[in-house]
Amino acid sequence: MYLAPEKKAEIFKKHGKSAEDTGSTEGQIALFTYRIGHLTEHLKKNQKDFNTERSLVALVGKRRRLLDYLKKKDIERYRAIIKELGIRK
């Protein structure tokens, strides 16, 4: 599996409040960004994998909704996570 529990805990520790806080918005956005990057690399090698392509589009939509929520809730946290992850609109 591409996402070991240790890697997932590391992502949440770095971007969330703690390694166990899997519900924080920033942690979820960071996890989705990591998964999007992984699926993008997979699709570069396997162009005809349409199930993965559909999953990628769904993940991008989830991340977009979380980013919109965070932007509406706290613009400073939104700007910080965008800058930290290198996401641009």
C-alpha cells in the first residue's frame, strides 16, 4: 500500500494539531494533496486507468470543498495551508 500508517500520522502531525487529530481541516487537505500527487503520478504511467481518474477527480473535489470551507471560516489558516502545500487556485 502506498500510504503506510506512519506516513499518514506524519502528515497529520505536520499539518494538523497532532498525529491523532485526523479530523482537522488542514490535516485532511494535506492528506488529500498527498493522495492527489500519488494518483497523478500513477495516471502518468497508466493513461487508460479510468477508475483511478474518476477517483482523482473526486479527491480534487473534496479538497476544493474543504479549501472553500476553510476560506469561509478562517482566511488566515486558508492562506497558510495554501502557501505551505504549494496549492494555487
